[in-house]
Amino acid sequence: MMDADEIRLMSDVLAADPASLVFLQLGEALRRQGQLDLAWRVALRGVERHAQRPDAHDLLARVAADRGDFDRARAAWESALALAPGHPAAQKGLGFLLFQQGLLQDAERLLVAAQAADPGDASVANALARIRALGGATAGGRAAGPPPVGPTPPRGSVAIPASVSRPSRTTQALAAPVPFAPTPTDARDVFLDVLPDASHAALLLDADGLVVAGRYRGPDGRDLAADVGAQLSGVSDEASRAMRHLDVGAWTHLAVEAEAASVAMAPSGEGIVLVAAPRRVPLGFVRRVLDRAVERARRWLESGT
Amino acid sequence: MKLQVAADWVEAPLKAFVDDARAEIAVLMHPTGQVLGQFGFTRSVDVQTACALGAAIYASAGELGRQMQGRPFGVMHYAGKDKQVFLAPVAITGGTLLLLSVFGEESSLGLVQLYFQDFQRAVAQAAPPWQGAESALASDFEAELNRNLAAMFGRG
Amino acid sequence: MSSPYGGMLAGLIRHRGVKGCLVVGERDGLIVDSTVQFGVNAQTFAALTASLFRKARRAAQAAGFGDATFVQLEAERGRVCAVGRGDLVLVVVAEPRVNLGLVRVDMLKAAERLS
């Protein structure tokens, strides 16, 4: 990851020459650091100046996706592909987005093309495997499932991520073993493919309640992982304290149902994994997602990241 | 914040109580006011005040209990708006000690009572036989108190 | 001891695998009423579960999830469930083999009678 000095240097270059293509690297570096507002401004200005460059639209799409603005992300990737139909990053990005939106037929088409451009990309291979495990697309191009109902948070509270209506995965899909995804370059993406849809969130926290992996965005796109993780890790500390005196052994799962969300937690090494879902999701389902997230965390940590 | 003790055997039970019960303040003392260990205070004068008041409350409550029901009251609990106070006798061989504790939102009376039971057992096992009230009321009591406080606050 | 909750607790402890049921003050962790099998330390479960529920409630509110309604803790050799209403918490202590779904449904119904 680039350090602050490198980012400053690129900013200076861009300030001196606003037409410089350094905005591509700068925007990506800011995105990886989580400075999404700045990344967005850089990407937007880059697209305005370089509207004919597919890379510029690709950068904008990635930042938009990180901000939870999936409509904008989709539009930007489509623009990139309109300019360069074989753009591998846009094929991959849009392919994943459509996959998560349940548009499996279109997702498969794009991911097959992305795989042809880079046969060694295991994340693409895994996504294609999952699409095929779901039995491919229905006639309408969507995965089977009830239409989603977003959570209604109490007034004044922050809802868990639900910025796009997406159909949930079928129970059959959830029962399928989780393919081992390669180590993502961004720790925030570790749980991306074990979560049914964008309304779920998963975090890996260390013993101090600090976020190690995963992401948690509010409806306004703000990253709330640190706040949410810190609050909820205190509950697991309390559980550990209770277990010392209750003589029922070590705790294995903790679930909290609240007005707007259900949260399930489990120990993972010295820390915990937690999964949050809208209140409408049955607790048993949240528990299954948690088990998959725990397994994913274990493999990711063992991979030496 | 550091736990400070005037005798080594006090440390483990008092630390366990403070950690488990999440006490903000805890003082183990003799009913005469002589302090044996404390957590949460930063000035010796505050410890002396707390011990003096705690001992006085315990003595008054004991007498009130004898007047009302023929035997002293035991545990005392005061629930304030934000903080709560817990004052209870701790039996040891040859005498009684007192534990004064203050706790807030991170704890509860139920938890403090629960961990106080553990504390009582631990102190009963660890404490040496008390020499008796005579030694606490000896002419060198003030000097003994000052020595204890100096040891705990790292002076002299 | 006779309390308004005796019937409720008697109904809950009839579930297979349930070893104890308690109504506890959330703030002080003290028992209001309880029905427990021999060997279950009611005071310990009351104080610790009330504290856990209170912590979960505050964490859920701080995280923006609203008020916590149900907390379930699973351990190697037992399960503890808690439902809150007002300043009281209904606690069930159970063995691992308990039908948690059924107990949860009955706890949520019973909690409506807590005042």
C-alpha cells in the first residue's frame, strides 16, 4: 500500500498538471486507504478530463462500488466497456456486481470473458463456479428467491447496508461448501463472497476490538466498521467474563436480536467474527452465514496475511 | 490505575475483585480505619477520608442493627444516580476487615455481591491471623497508618 | 415466594433441557423470582446474564441497531437466553440439547407479561 509521502507526491504532480494520468494511481491509492471521498473527487475529475479513457471509468466504478453506490458503479463500468469491450478490469468488476445482484446470465458472460483474459485469476474462477452451482440463470436471467425487503431502522439510527435491492441466495446455495477464495488484496473484501447480499456485513475483530478484516457501510456509504466492531466486541468480552463463573465451558456463539438487525458472533483465534443482518433474516440463517464467515476468517489468517 | 497494598497477601484477592466486579474504587481496611489495600484513589488523604468514613458508617450501622434487631447489620448498599457504594465485613481469623467499594454502570449490585463472595473466601484463606484490636489501637497506630500509606503511595 | 411470575417460570422450565428460569432486575442483577433445578447457581446466572443483556442492549443501541430484544449465548456445556422488557430480564438456563427455537418463542411470549 502506498504511504502518505507517495500519495502527497502524486497529488503534487496532479496539482501541477491537472491533465496528468497520475490521477489513476492516486485515485486507486486513496481508495485502498479508505479515503473514499477524496478518491471519488479525483476519479470524477479524471473522468471529466479523460472521458474517452476506459481506465478512468473503471476507477470511478471501483470507488463508487466501495461507497455503496452500485448504480453509479454499474453505469461507469458499462461506460468503460462501451469504450473498450474487452477491458478486463471492467469485465471483472461488472461481472461481480451483476453476480451479487443475481443477474447470473450477464454475470457469467462477463466473467467468462474476464477469465479468458486472465485464466489464473482464482476469484473469477470461484465466482463462475458458484454461478454454475446455482444451476445457472433462470429464464429471466435472475436467481430464484423472494424479492428483498430492506430493514426499517428506528428513527435516528443507522441502518445496516442495504443500498441496493438484491434477491437473497437460495438455501441450496448457502448449503454448498464455500470455495476457498484467494487472499484478497484488500482485507475489507475477505468476506465478500460468503455473504448472501449487500444487506449482510461481516467483520473479523482482534482481541482489542479492532477491525482486522471485513467491511461495514452505512446507507450513506460511510465506513462504520471500527465503531460497530468496538461496540459489539464489548459484548463478547462480557460473555467471556460470564463463562469464567458459569461453569458451562467456553462460549461458542452469541446472538443478539435487536429492532433493526440481528448480530451473531463467534470466537475466532484470539478475536471474534461477527455477522450482522437485517432483522427480517431468520436467526438460524444468520448463524449459518456466521459459520461460513468463521471458516473464511480461519483460512484467510492461515494463508499468512 | 494501580492497585496498592500494605501487605502482600491483600494483592491477589483485591485485584481479582476489582477486575471481576469492575469496581471503580475499592478499599480493604480494618474497622478502626487502618488501610490494607486500595484501588482507584490517587491521594492518600482521600484514602484516609474514605477509611475513616467507612469505619464510622460500619460502626454506626452495627449499633443501629443491634438496637433494632439485636444484632449488627451486615452488608450496606447505597444506590446513587450514577454510582453505587457497597460496604461489607470480611471475616478473618481473629477479627473482621471491611471492604468499601464504589461502582458504576459497568457493574451491578448482583455482580458485586457475587464477586464479594469469592473475595471473602480468598481473604479468609490468605490473611494471617489478626493481632487483635489492641495492636490497632496501640500508640503507634498513627505511625503504622502513615507507614502503610507511604508504602502504597511510594513515599519514604 | 409468591410473585406474578411463578406460573410463567413454571411453564418455561417444563421444556426439555431447561434447567432454570429466572426473572432478574436488569440494573442490579438481583433475582425477582426463580425456578431452578438443584445444582444451578441462580444468583450467579442472574447477575452475569443481566449484565450481559445490559451490555448487549447498550452496544446494539450505540451501533444503531435499536433496542436489543433477545440475547442467546451458547457454550460448550450449556445455553443461556435472555429477553428483556422494561427493567426486567427473563433468563433461561439450559442444556445444549434444548430446542432453542421453541424456548425462544415461548420466552418472547412470556416476556410480554413482564412489567
